[in-house]
Amino acid sequence: MVLLSLPGRRGRSGGLQQRLIALVLVPVLGLALLVGSAVRERAAQVRAVDSAVAQVRAAVALDAARVGVSQEVTPALVTALMVAGPRPAQVDGEVLAALAAPDLDRRLADARARVDAALQRARRAGAGAEADRAAAELAALRTAPLGDRPPESVLTGYQAVAQALGVQAAAHLRRARSHGLDGATTIALVDLVRVSRAATLAGSQTPLLLASLLSTGPAGSDVRARFVEVWGGYRQAAADVVGTCSPEVVTAWAAATGSGTRTVDSTATAAATAGQRPPAARLPLLLAADERRAEGIARAVATATDLTVGAATANARRAERELRSLLLLATALLLASVGATLVVRVSLTRPLARLAAQARAVGAGELVDVEESGPEEVRTVARGLAAAVDGLRRLRDQVHAVAGGDLDSEVVRRPLEGPLGRVVHTSVVQLIDAIHDRDRLQADLAHQAGHDALTGLPNRARTQALLEAALLAAGRAGHRTGLLFVDLDRFKHVNDSLGHAAGDALLRAVAGRMRAAVRTGDVVCRLGGDEFVVLVPLVPVPPAGDVDAALEGLRELGQRLVDAVGAPLPLRGREVRVGASVGVALSEPDAGPEQLLHDADAAAYRAKAAGRGVVEVFDELVRAELATRSATEESLRAALAAGELVLHYQPVLDLASGCTRSAEALVRWHRPGHGLVMPDAFVPVAERSDLVCELGRWALHEATAQLVRWDAEGGERAGLSVAVNVSGRHLSSPRLLEDVVEALGAARLDPARLTVEITETVLVDEPLALEHLHALRDVGVRVAIDDFGTGYTSIGQLSRLPVDVLKVDRGLVASLDAGHAALVRLVVSAAHSFGLGVVAEGVEEPGQLAQLTATGCDAAQGYLFGRAVPAPELTTPRLPGRAAPLAPAGA
């Protein structure tokens, strides 16, 4: 009070000092309040995130218990039915026997152990009440005797427990969403909700299907209705997961529901849409596939959970960082207020006023020269301001250099003085490094967008761009562009036998060999799969237009590629050999990239047809073949619609009885203007498109319908069986089984009277062949390998192949070589050892028939017995002295 009452300058100074202190403290206090509010908000955000994470963990634990309950249903139901004494009348005994596997008790014990462990984890995750309630309900279900209860009531009990767990898990997830999470966490949580719902429906699907199969009474219809409802819900939920969830979740879901669980999806779809009951023998496979899918879906749920927890944790950490930043800001403000208080204590002299003016100028962006005058304190401030101005000038120069792209100049690299200068300089250096990193990243991304990730070669999109550029450059220089299309031979065999990892290693090795074999300036590219191209940008052509010399050089390059690729390659302790078929094309003056690539592809296809490991050049002959093939394809498409195709039938004689037991259906084409066209003139064309599947579908329907017509006519042809050839493309089609079942259903024909014939090479070239053949045999259709002895199948593999009959190739039957005759005897003996029948093709002479009969061959066909003729002209020849009554239909 005494100091404030003194007159003169000191009193005025003291009043100004108080006012300045007040001006400093008021905003500091206001900011302190704001900081405190922000601190409370961030702390509340952290608590909300922690609570949400706890809710998510509880929901996931309950959902895991729900999955376990769904997996316990089937073994529990089957076990109860097996120990309940007399089986209830409404229970399907065949289905029950198929499900009562030897390891049923272990499966039930394992399932119950998994459920109990999951409930224990749910208790630790904070869902104790729900877990205890579920445990009590399960205990009642496990100990209650079956009595006279139908299987659907047992299923209803388990489904009620699983549904309750799913509802409780969903409630926890809803509570987690109510905590006001950030956008990323909310999105991840929504993904988890979607995956959890799809998982719940997936877990209910197979138990409902099995219960509907077990129950044969009216109650089974109710269970089937529930199954169809759950199946539809699961399809929609799975589509929501694939269509809306994050890539990580979609990838995990795809892995869970991929090729390994296709049996579950196909069986459920067939049962829900067409009412098809799966064969009882397939039910153990269905259960195993369902368990694999449940495990995969659990991993998908875990992936969604990890993403949700990760996003929430990141949000909490961000809030904690913001909290620390606010505390640092509050500390900085406190320090600033102390400094301001000290400044207030300096007397307001003219040097201070001048310094203030200079400071205002600097604050306005003017980098003025600062004058040092006045008291020591003022001079110190002035020197500091001068140093700041100097630092700002140097910082300005650095910013200008960075903005101008001069990132490596001396101005940029020279550090500023003082701690703050070092911090600023560090920031500038980091900015420069970030710019360099960005440039490198852009270059890397540009490279990755145009190059194959496996081999490092230009990919298909980059190949198109390189082709366009090469054609333009060649056109300006008066040259041509060469392209070699390289298609690997037997790559699928290596990939299927040694695995995809070995296939990838093989592709990388082939890419390296091709790069080493080409010339400087040539570019090796990978289009995808086992298809490569070599671009020769500039190919000189004589002025007279003679391209033979240019093509000869390209042919020599193609032969070098064939030799390089065909060399032995050590892979996984084995010596692997693959070949290459090469198509060579030279650009026309006005041709575009697509035309050049098409020409090279056509030449490569011709090389494969010529025996593989061949170099073929695209020329006028290939062009004419393409035109002919295109015209044939269009005409064949019209022929299918116009009914120009017919089936001819060749009798197949049973050598033991001497009777005709079956016939092979062979397609013919009554092409207007050409007469009767044989299959070798149009089937290869159909093989190159989807027409071959339509052709096979038509042949199946026509052949089965013809058997029905012969049965109705009576006579010697009644009761015959028929063999229909199916192409590799049709065999690998997802519709094959549906096509066969539709043809049999339309004709109401016993499946045992239909034989599907495939070639040996299909078993190597088509990965899905074995799976589809197993499915055909499950239906009851017989399977035959045509032209056996000309492909890659070894006799040792016969025991593992899903086939019934071997058809010995006509070349072996007609050969006079003693070795071939011995091979036929070996094939017959081996086939009989594995329980397979043998049919000899191309029998034309009595001597051949005698040799086949001596070897114990089961049946034969050929010109000796009859040619392939239209259905009305088919006869049923018999061997003299061995005639026997014809077997009844289906024999």
C-alpha cells in the first residue's frame, strides 16, 4: 500500500505494472479453466474407451461360448438317441447311423470342454451372470434323459441356450456402441456386430439341417422351415460382411468360408433351395467341414475383435497424448506468465518503447534491424529479438529453398543457432526427409502398380502400356514390334502336386531364366498365372516388306526360351521339369496392342496343340484357322438352338456273356451345306469357349432320354446303359453335378445306367476334377477313364481315383508291338485288382478280340461289332456261343 501511494514516476509505474499483471493473469486463468475442462473431457473419453473395450471382450467371450454350444448340438443329440433305448419312430435310422461315428464320445467330450472353457473365459471377462445362467441351462440339457422327446425338442433346448448367448453378446456390443466412440472404433464395432450375427446364424445352420434329416415326421417340416429361415438369414449376413466390412475382416471371412468349407455351403444351399437331402454317407464330411468353418469364423470374429480393440486402444492413447499435451500447454502458460511478470518490472523507457515498436514490426512480418540501447535488460531483449530476426531470416531462406525444390543446398543444411534453432532445423530436415520419402514412395507405388508382385516383371496393365509405346516408336522408325507369347506346360501339375508355394518359386525361377535368355532391349512381362510375354520393341523389316528374316530371328528367340524354361529345376528336393509353348507374332502397320497380343496368343495355342514345347509363328494359315474357328463357333451355337446335333451310338459288348450291355453316345452335327460333321471338327472349337458345357448338357439329356425311349419300345435295346463323354471344362464347372442330376431326373433314370467318360489328362489339368467325380459317384453315376494308357495316370494311383471303368486306348489294342500287348494285360490285371472294369476300344479284328478275351478284359467296342449309328439303327450284336439273357435295366 505504501508503494502504491508514492507520487511521481514510480507510482505511475506501479499502477501500470498492476494493470499489466492483471492483463497477463486473466487470460492465463481463463486458459487454465479451459485446460482443466479439456483434461476432464479427455479423462472421461479414456474411461469410456476402457468400458467399451470391456463390453467388447465380454461380448466376444459370450459369442465364443455360443459357438461351442452350436458345435455341441449334433454329438449330444446323436449320443442321446443312441443311448435312449428303442429309437423313436420319427428318427431316420440311416442318418443316425451315419452320424454315430466311432469318435462320437470324444467329440461330445471335446465340445463340452470347449463350451465350459468358453463360459469360464466369459466369467473372467465380466459376463459372470450370463455365463452362470447358460451353464445351468446346459447342465439341465446334458443330464436330462431323452425319453420320448423328439430330436427337434433337444435341438430346441440347445438352440435356446445358443440364442440367449447371442442376444447377450449383442447387448454387450450395443452397450459398447453407446459410449460415444470415435468414427474408426464405431466402424470396427459395427463390423464386429455384422460378423457376430453371421457367425450366430452359421452356427445354427448345420444343426438345424441335421435335425431336419433325423426327424421324418411332421415335426421335421417345422425344423426344416427353421433351417431355411436360418439359411436365408446367414446368406444375407454373410453378404453384409463381404460387402460392407473392412478388408481385414473380409479376408478372414473369405478364408473361413473358402474352398475348404464348400461342402457346407453347397449342401445347405441344395437342401434349402431344392430340398435335396445329402446322402447319409456324406454327413461325417459335412460335420468335419462345418467344424472347420466354425473354427475359421471364430478366427474372423477374433480378427474383427482385434480391429475393434485396436481402434479403441488407439483412440484412448490419442486421448492420453492430448491430455499430456494440454498439461504441457498449461505448464508453458504458467512459465510464460512468470516471464511476463518479470518483464513488467522493467521501467517503460524510450528504448523499451522503440524495442516494442521493432517487436511489433517483426510480429507483422517485417524482419527489421533491431537496435540495442537502454538498460541492460532492454539490450538483452534487443539482442534476443535480433537473434530471432536473424533466425527468421535464415528460416525464411530455408523455406524458400525447400519451396523451390533446392533440398540439398547449403542454406538448408546449415543449422540455426540455439536450442530452438536446433529444433526448427531438425523439423526442416525431417520435412526434407519426408519429401524424399514421399518421392521414393510414389516411385515405389508407381512400380508396384505396373509390376507383378511375385516375379517383379511388368504386369498385364504395364504390358499394355509398353505395347502401345513400342508400336508408336516402331511406327515412327519404320520398324515392326515383335511379341512372343509363352505359355508354360504342366505348370498346374507342379502346382497341384507340390503346393502353391512351390508353384510360386517355379514362376520366379522361370522369370529369371527368361530374363537371362532374352536380348538387351527385350522386355519380359507376366500376364498372369503361367502366361508370359516377351516384347521385342524394334524389329527391322526390309523395305520390300519381306518379314521372313524378322520372323526367323523371333523364332530363334522363342526356341532359346523353350530351351531355358525346359531345363531341369531343383525344387523341394526334387528335379522338376516344365515346358513352354511359344507363339510368335509380328505387328502389322495398323495393328493395335490387343490385336498383336491376340495374334501371339493364337500362335501359342497352336503350339500347344502341336504337342507342346513348340514355337509357332502367327501367319496367314493361323489367321485362316481363327476365322474358320470363329465361323464354326457361331454356327455351332446356332446348331444347338436349331436342333442340328444328333447322337450316334456304338454298342459295347460284355465279353463274358457275349451280349451287348451298353452303348457309347457320340455326338454328330448335321451341318447344312457340309453334311454329317464328325466331332473332331467342332468339339475342339467348343472346348475353347463355354459351348462345350452346353454341348455336354445337351448330350446328357438326349442320351438319358433315349434310354427311356428304348425301354418303352421294348426289345433287345431295352435295359441298355449309356456312356457320355464329358469335357475337362465341363467337369470343372460348378454346374456339372446339377446338369447330371437334372438329366437323370428329367428321364427318371436309374443313375447306375449312366457312365460319364473323361480323359486321363483331365485328372492332371483340372484341380476340381476329383472332387466332382466323387460327387458323381455319390449320386450313383459310374465314371470311366477314356483313352487310358496315353496320359499321366500311373497304375499305382488307380486305388485312389474315383472311377469304375478303364477304357484301354485303341492304339494299344491295335498295336502289333509285344510290349503293348503286355501293357494291356498289365492294365487289365491291375484294374481287376482294384475292383475296376476294363473296356477295350477300337477292336476291329477277331485276333484282337481273342487276345482281349484271353487277358480277361470285361468288355469291348469297335468296328468288329458295329460302327456308331443313329439311335433307330443301333443293333445289339452277340458273340457266337456265349449269348445270354440281357441284364435288367440298371444292371
